[in-house]
Amino acid sequence: IPPHNLRELAEAIIHLIDNYDRMDDIPLEELMKHIHGPDFPTGGIIVGREGIESAYGTGRGRLVVRGMAHIEEAKGGRYNIVITEIPYQVNKTTMIERIAELVRDGKLDQISDLRDESDRRGMSIVIELKRGAQPKKVLNQLYKYTSLQTTFGVQMLALVDGEPRTLPLKRSLQIFIEHRQIVIVRRTNFDLAKARARLHILDGYLIALANLDAVIKTIRESQDADVAKSNLMKRFKLTEIQAQAILDMQLRRLAALERWKIEEEHKQVTEQIAYLEDLLAHPKKILALIQDDMHELAEKYGDDRRTRIAADATEELSEADLVPDEAVLISLTERGYIKRVAATAFRSQSRGGRGVKGHETKEEDEVVALIPARSLDTMLFFSDRGKVYSEKVYQIPDADRTAKGIPLVNILALGPNERITAAIAVSDFSAHGYCVLATMRGKVKRVVMEEFASVRPSGLIAINLEEGDHLGWARLTSGKDEVIFVTENGQALRFSETKIRAMGRQAAGVQAIRLKNGDAVTSMDVVVKDASLLVVTSGGFGKQTPLKEYTPKGRATGGIATIDQKALKEIGKIVAARVVQKDDDLTIITANGVAIRIKNRTVKQAGRATKGVHLIKPQNGDYVASVARISAEDLKKAGAELGSDEKPEPQPQLI
């Protein structure tokens, strides 16, 4: 939940109470006349209102936040860019170091000097540009490549009746008003009980003062305090509490002035009780009291808005220019290198070809994943140690098809020797029901997707692993899907995800498939209606078999054969299995980085226990490392076959 301006919140609450009878019918636009958007203590600019409207309308949204910067003309026809505010939660030192790094790497080649002139009067980061540099272009680059522009994920999550709920703005304010009503009623009842108790004692005092001589005589004639209390109660019809209070009264309170004070206090307490009883009897007066409290808070602690809101980004700084919404492929290697390339970077070839160079890997490195995504998606990275990390797709450096990419440790806070083994792209966490996780030793776990909506930079525990086990796969599911597990030695098991109860992030999961000695899980995927199961071996052999031949079984059973297991020495063990459809495209990548893209319809349909045919012929000791699938629908949108200019929306699928 982002910080907001106190004055604006108070105005919105007062407005809701003023219109209490039609509160349920008040539209979001009416509320946003009072609450314009989040207000960050560091200032900056929120670009566009769509993210704010989404956050306030649904409880979730993504805000684009920019720091404040202006262009100054310097001597000699040069220009300076001066940054006076930075986005919320951005570290100034880290941002300056990032700018300096980009200058050294040649990414920001129009900057000649960088210095921090910030002092007690405020922030001032001065960026000097080279002669002839285009200051607006450099400013665009700073917003694009540094944290001078960031995204702030809004999740209006709160505990309501002991349960976590994501709340839109109006419901959040309604719950606050309801809470204040409950608090005021409880406080009033407490004050009322206290006032009534005090009035009871004051009534006793007044009786004693009205019969002072008789009270004194009664006390003097009593043998002890208990007898005196009893005699007072009988003679003057006092309660035990009143009698005890009279006995405890100091003699000085018998003076005329003190008697007047008691009478005055009795009058005030009586009036207080009448006010409190009236307040409890009239709920509208409680609402008016809440309004008064809001006025007082706003006047005492409120201040001017610090964060400006731009209805639309300027032409130079539009989100489309800075973060184009395009189809991409994310490539991961065994040794932890990552890159982002265009989805059409690999051309389709004939089955059995030698392929084109798809990745310039380091010696003994292997490409392990090729993930279709969109540039505005969020990537979730799952490590062999059972942790999950998060990063925006557009923040992953783009590269040519043959480039090796950059180390994952440059963008993720991985531990020593920790490896990423699975990754998925997510466009909307609330739209996906579950994430199914699977390990090499056949454990499976199902987690509500919203558990991963907010992942801290240091990562979160996704699954607790047994010693020696590793997390290998992650899939998005609807809650009613079936999953299929495939092992290296050719066993396959299909079962419903409902047989896996939803668990918390730190649970260890349950057994998915019973493994024989020496076998291990090599793939896990989600079953699709009328699709086939493609299996590919390390030797480049592959085939596809209709999924209807894999009848659903019980979880934790041994499964059935999915390849000619007698031919494993010839064709190699299974390295990938994928649920595919006829017109899908497949990209097969070898350990040495050779890639081939083929049409799935060219892959032979065969029975479960057959060995298949050559899909790719690895050369000189090379072998298949991974396979990725791009759906026919994605290809059609991308224009790969029809020449359309529309952008695709690849499903987040990984082998």
C-alpha cells in the first residue's frame, strides 16, 4: 500500500460520510476528486492515471514513477541535467553508481561528468553532457536504463475480519469508517461506564453532605470501619461503594468550597452521561464525530502534496517509448546467463536440420530455458534451492541472437552456487490461480499465485526441499487442470491438480510420482485438451503422442512408459517433454548453443513406447539441452506466417 496525502484522505472520508446514504453508489471518479493518487515522501512524478485507477478500482495496479529532473544550459553551448527528486525507495548512491556504470559501458555515451551536489537544502545530482549532446534524448535514456524511472506495484492488502483481502479504494475507506465507528462506540461505552460509576460516588457524597452531622455521629458511634459502613448503608440507604467512599473522604472536603466543587462535578458528570448516551443513541452523531476527528488531524498534521501526477507522459517520455509492449524470448543457460531477444529471432527450418547459432555460450555452458513473454510482464525465477525471485521483463538486458547475455547474479540476489532452474512470465497475478512446483525427486506442490505477487529483492522461499533434492519446474494452472510428469528413463504420470492441496510458500509438498532407482523427473507440464505430448532425447530424437493415450492415474504412482526404454542407450535419455498442438513452433537448443526452430506438425505422431525420429542431429559430441514451444496463436499474432503487424502474447511456458 503506497503512502498517501493526509489531507486528501481526510477530505475523501468526510465526503463519504456526507453522502453516507448513497455511499455504495459513489463512483471511483468522485472519490478521486479528493484523493488524486499516492503521495510519496520523496516527491517525483506518477506518469499516467491508468495505474492509479487500476489500483483504486481493483486493489492492484502498477505505477510508473519518475524522479524530477530539468535541463539547464551551461557554458560553451553545453547542457546539464539536474535531478532534484528521485522515485520512492530508490537509493541515491546506487542510482548514481548505475549511471556511472552505464557511462563506462558506453550505454550513456553523451555524458561527460557526474557529481552529487546534494546538501541540507535539498537534492541536486548534476549530469554534465558532452558538446553537441541531445539533452532530451539523454534524459529519455536515464529514465529507461536507470532507477530514475521505476515501477511501484500497488497491492491494497489488509486484514479484514482476520482474513487478508485485496481492497479497492472505496472499500478500504468504508472499512476504515466502520472501524472508527466501532472504536468510538467502545470508547463511549467505556467512558459512560466510568462516568456512571463516578456519578454514583458523587450521589453518595451529596447525601453525606446533606446529612453531615448525622453521618459524623453515625461514624463516631460505630465500633470499627466495617460497622460504620454497615450503619451508613442502613441509615442513609447507601450502597457499599458509596459508604466506603464516604469513609475514605478527607476532612478538608467538608469545607464549603469543597462542597461546591463536588456539586459542580456532579453537574458536569451528569451532563457527560447525557451526551454519551445521546451519542450512542444516534449513529449519525458518531459519523459527525469521525468527521471532526478528520478535520482536526488534517489541520494539525496535514501538508501539501509532494508527488505530482501527470495525466499522460510527454511525447518523449511516453511509456510506449520507454518500455515497448512487445513479444520477446528470455534465454537462460546452465551457468546462469540471461538475455532478452525478439520472439522472431529464430527462423523456422526443416526437421533434421543442423540449426543456426542461437546463443554464444561459455565453454561447457548449456542453454536450459527459452521462455516466451511480453516486455511488460513480470518474470518469476525459481532456483534449485527452492527460492523465488522477481524481475520485470523489460529490465532484463536485450541482446542479439548470438550474444551470450549477462550473468543472472547481475539482476538477481542469488546465493553462492545457487542456480535458476525454472522461470515463468506473469502478466497479472490475480488472473492466474495457482503455481505448481515440481522437484527432481518427484515432489509436487501447489501455491496460490498471489503468494508471489510481491517478492522482495532477496527472494522468498517457494518450497522447502529435502536434502539432496532440487526444484526444477514451475507451471501456471487454473485450479482445475491436469499435470503430467515425465522421467529421464521414460515414465509418464498424468493426474489432476486437485489431488494436490494448496499449500503455503514454506511447505515441502507431496510425492507426485514414484521413481525407480537411478531415475529422476525431467519435465512437468500442464495437460491441454486435444493436445499431444512431445518428448525429446539428448540424442536429438523426438516424437509426439496424443495425450489421450496417457490416462489419468493416482498421484504418487509409477506411471506408464512414454518411450522405447530399450533404445535409451541409442537415443539418449529424455531431456524435455512438452504438451504441444499441431501448429505450434518448437525451438530446440543444444548444449553448445545451436538452435533450430521447426513446425510441430513435422514431428511424427507415434505410440507411447516408440523411440521417435531425429529432430536435430547434434554434431561433435553435442547434445540437446532444452526445448521451447511457441503456440500457433502467438505466431499468428506475431505475423510470423501471415505478415501481421500485431504483437503476440506468448503463454509463459518453459522446458
